[in-house]
Amino acid sequence: MQSQENKPFITDALSTKVDALMATMSMDEKLAQITGTRLREIMVDGKISIEKCREHIPHGIGHFCQFSSGLTLSPEELRDLVREVQHYLITETKTKIPAIFHEEAITGFATQGATTFPQQIGVGCSWNPEIVKNNANSTARSMRAAGATFALSPMLDLSRTAHWNRLEESYGEDAYLTSRMGVAFIRGLQGDNFKTGVAATAKHFAGYGTANNDPKELYEEYLMPHEAAFKIAGAKSVMPSYGKYKALAVTANPIMLNQMLRKEIGFDGLVVSDYGAVNLIYKGHKQAKDPAMAGAMAINAGVDIELSKPIAFPLLPKAIKEGLVTEETINEAVKRSLVMKAKLGLLDENLVIGKDGPLDFDSPANRKLAYETASQSIVLLKNNGILPLKKEVKKIALVGPNGATVHCLLGDYTYQSMISFWHSTEFDPENPKLITLKQGLENKLAKDVKVTVERGCDWSAPLESKIDASGLGDDRLSKLKLLTIKGLPQPDLQNALKISKESDVIIAAVGENLYLCGEGRERKGIRLPGEQEAFVEKLIATGKPVILVMFGGRQQLVSKFEDKCAAIVQAWFPGEEGGNAIADVLVGNVNPSAKLCVTYPKTESRAEINYKNGYADDDLVQYPFGFGLSYTNYQYSNFKLKSKVNIDTERFTVSLKVKNTGEMDGTEIVQLYMSPIDKASTQKPIQLKGFERVELKVGEEKILNFNVSPEQFVQYKNNKWIVESGKYQLKVGASSTDIRLKGLIELKGKNVILENGRNVFFTMNKTK
């Protein structure tokens, strides 16, 4: 499948078409196109109300926001609802302009019955851009079938502390890996044509969830995934963050949204606000005197569309009278909004909305993708030889709060998370079917193996306490807790210990669930929640081998008992096929290949950890970036690298051989790092510059060539992009600390200034 390379957003033909349309529009009609709303505003008793449409959107509307994740409709009902709304807009409003229906898509199309893929943090550990692209493409097909044309995904923030409750939505801590994955996601979602694909939105621009005031770090790292999204994948929508840059709200920040985004990076597409972020300039940041001023500040800075409610932008006429904004600025935003609709085919004469006939958003092909993604995202962190489970194992104790529940499979921004947290509505675990670890083990183990299940402890309550739902409040989080524990038996610690003592091995399924991680869900620390640590220690005290399977949206500390567990498996939030995938890893049907896309901390320190700075303080690090075990062994050899190349050379080659020297077929993720040699260098001491998944049968050997551009050694220095001549060390390893081969190369010639910024981001690889 071809991708949208970075073509101009507004072509002459589109400009002419949209200008002609705008010439007929009133100010109210224009403002309608740069705001979003919710379907609930035009619904009565679960049905679209034409009266409500006439009242709430008489002039049309730009976007319907998160249109499906709050509903419990079948795919066909959803499509028909979209068609009904579009029919009103096309037949009853003067402009006849359809709306964009947008949704979340990091784990698939967020609607009932659609495939739920693993959370992005797990997918980051697959280091597999191809599977990311395939997943996003399947998501786009389902979205288009329902009449949706736009996604608020992917999330391209870099996450360097497990304390951040939104880490799970990211691809980890590294700019290169995040950029590769983000580009793949956008290519899959958008396809080769906006009229058949779904427009991707890169978010959150830029440096969200971190201190973003160091220009070198901001430009080199936090901007890189966005830049690659625009320049390589052709993303034409971006969402600014809720945060601040240099004390000014990003949503109102011309330095970030005009200078950096448009002038320096050259982005020419649409800027959509995060939900409520425009009014937040007034209400939260207190940087505007009223909502009208907040709207003016946002649109002047470069925000084109206010989501998810029309609060500030409808007041822009007041801001015009006060001299805070010009009509010309408003027209520019309206034009970009309408150009996006035209690109998506929404302004075509013969508009086709959705796909006719029965719809299947969770086809066998989709489930297979979900399973493969989960299998490739599960990281084996420790193994004393207990895994894969031996034939002699006949009795397994499956204990812990996550052994037999679906709530540990689902990340934030899945449909199930959205409907249960934001809408306090129960989801159907059979639609799509969610496979628990218990079900997975029953599916995968031999018939003579007995699995005995006992929760043993709750997620967050003290050990041996009775879980009393009556004490829960009426807030959103309490309602979600109620849904999570509904129908579960009381945990029985003594029974869990009894069956553990009688078993051959203990599988302890621990960690987080929907109410313990995600936007709007804070935790006090990053240990296992509640008293799960004490529970694990009691299991270890039985003397039986403990296989720790951790679920969740972040790294959770294991330092207290890491040395006493027989094996540790990081499963993240593994999606609908999670139970089958984990079981296959445990029994050896799948050889784990995933590697950490984040550094795994050893303490509760809130200091950000970035492997690029080197791990000066080993006391903070449990497992390094890029680490992950396999059931086989790989040998690296035959490293080849020229000692000198001209700095203006297009590409040079780093070559090596990789061999599977173990007893099981597997896939090794080979990582290429660069380290500056000059002691006075202003570059980070180690940086990922390439990687490749290499599939190897037992005894098989392959040659891997990384074709590297000297431009990849660029750094941001004195407000310029510069490639410095000199010596660099190139390292090939199985993780950022497990370096197997290395060599020196000298870039000869004068330093090169990249006047137009970065354009080459990635190695080009070849395996034979």
C-alpha cells in the first residue's frame, strides 16, 4: 500500500472550490464549520431528533466528537445514525455541508463490536511498524464503513516517567522508535487517498507530559515524531497539548503553533484543539479575561477548530468588535476546515456515507491481527528456566486480581474504557469477545493440566478485607470501580495460598485495571496497587515457583521480589486476544520477542529516566530500554563499517550477521545506536538510530545491513540544525546496555547546516 507523502494540503483546485463555497456563507455558517459538538446534543431517548438538530446545529457543524464511544449501537445502527445526521445537514441547512465524524483509534475504532487491539505502550514493545500499519488500516476500513473520516490518533508524546497516567497511550521514551511507529500508524490509517482513508491527527504538540522548556531537547526529541508524521507520512491534522510552553498555554501559543509548527517544520494542515482546551485558556490557565478573548488568542495562535463544544469560537464576532481578531484570520481557519472536508470526499457531488449491507468490525482477520500484536508486545523480563512451562506441570494455581477478568485487557481510549469511565455505562465483554488469561490457559494447555483459580486479593483494597461497594461515591471513578467489581466473588486469601501450596507452579496475575491507569485516573505511586506486593510475597513464601504476569499501562515496581520470582512477564493492556497471547507465551507456542520501549524503574523516584543520558545511577534502573528475553539465543558477528565517509554521503552501511544459536525459532530485535566520541560533544551519549526485527529459524543466520544517513547525526545547536564532522561510534546490540558489536566512523569534511531542517529520519534496512 502506498502512503500519502507530504503533498500540499491546499491545491489550486481545492482552493477555488472552497473559496466559491465560502463566498456564499454567513459568519454564523462559517463559525459552525470551526466548532465541534456531541451527538447527545441532538438525541432524545437514544434517537436523532430533527427538532434538536434545527435548534442546536441550524447552520451545520464542523465535527461530531467521539461520536461512537458513548453509544451502544451495532455497526449497522451506527452507520445508519451517521447517515441520518448527514441527511439532515445536506437537505436542511443552507450550506448543505456534511460533518466530520471523528473518533479515537489508538487501540482500534472506539465503538461497540470493533476489534480492541493492545494498548500503544505494549505495541511500542513490538518494535514492529508493519503490524502497526496493518492494524491502523483495518481500523480505517471499519471507520469508513460507519461513515467516520477522521481520528484523534496517534499519540506521539514521549513518556519518561511511569508516574504519568497517560504513558500507556505512548510508544515509549524514544523519539526514533516513536517516529517509526507513528509514521506506520498514519500510513495505515490514511492509506494512499484521503477519500478512502481516515485522516490521522498527530498529538499532542509538543512536549506534553514533561518539562518542555529546553529547546535542544524539545527540537531534537519531542518535535521529531510530529515532524516525521508531517514530512514522511503526510499527516494533515495536529492537536496541541493542554500544557504550557514558556508559561503560555500551548493552545494560545504562537511560538509553538505558528513559528515552530508552520514556519520551521512547514506544516500546512489543520490544527484542532484538545477537548475544552480553548476555553481552558480563560478558565484554567487564566490567561484570557473571558471565553471570547480565549477564542481570539487560540485562533490567532493557529488553532483552526474548537472541540468538543462550541464555547469560545461562537463568540469570535464579539472579539472582532473588540479588535482582538480579524475576519481574515477566521476565514483562514474556516478554509482549512473545509479543505479537510473536501480532501475526505465530504464535498463531493455523489457523496457515499458508510458501507451498505451487514458490517463486521471484528472479523477473523482483525482478531488474528489483535492476537499477533499482543503476542509481539508481551515482554519476558525474567526467566530462571521455568518458562516455557514443562510437560511435567500438571497443577497450576492461577491467582491474583487479573487472572479471570477482562478489565486488565483494556487500555484507556479503548471503547470499553471510554463507555465505562466517561459514560458510566457497562460494556458487553462478548462484543467484541474479550479473552481472559483464565480462558487463554484453558484454550492452550493440555487437557490433563488442571488450572485452579482464586483471586486471593483485590486490586486496590487491603488484604483479607471484604470489598464493600456501598462506600463508593457517585463520582465517575467510583462508578467505574463498581462496574469493575460487579459479579466478582470476594477475594479469599487463605484459599489462594492453599491452592498455591498444592500446585506445581503459581501464575500470579497482578497489576492495574481500567480504574487504576488512564486520563483522569491518578495513583499515588508505581508499586503494584493496593496490597498486591504483600500478596505476591505470601505466594513466594509457599516455596512454589511464582510466574508473575503483570498487566497495566505503565512499568510497576518489582524490585522488592524480582530475585525471588521464577519468571516475570510484562503483558501491559493486551487487548481482546490478550488471554490467548499470554497463554501461548507461557506454554511456548510463541517465543517472546518484545523489547522494552521504556526504561523499567527500580524505585518510586519521580525523576524522568531517559536511556539517552546513560544510566549513571544504576540504582534507579531495573531493566534497560530495549531489553527483553527470548526462549532462544542469538549470536551477533561479522560487523562491517567503513572507517571514513564524506559528511555529504547519502548513505553508508553498517553490516552484521545474526544467528539463532538456541533451540527454538524466534525473532530478534537488533538495535543500532550512535555515541559521539568527542568529549566536548553536545549530543546525548547514546541514541537509537535504527532497528530491525529479524526472524530466524533454529541454526539460521542472516546478514543485516543498516543503511545510515549522516543526516541522522544532526543536532539542534544555536538555533540551527547542524551535522558535525568528526568521529562517532556505532553500536549494535540486543538492548541499550547489551552492546554486542561496535565500530568507529569518521564523517569527513565541513560541518553541514540543514537550512530546511530535518528531512532524513530513518535508516533503510536490508536483511538477506
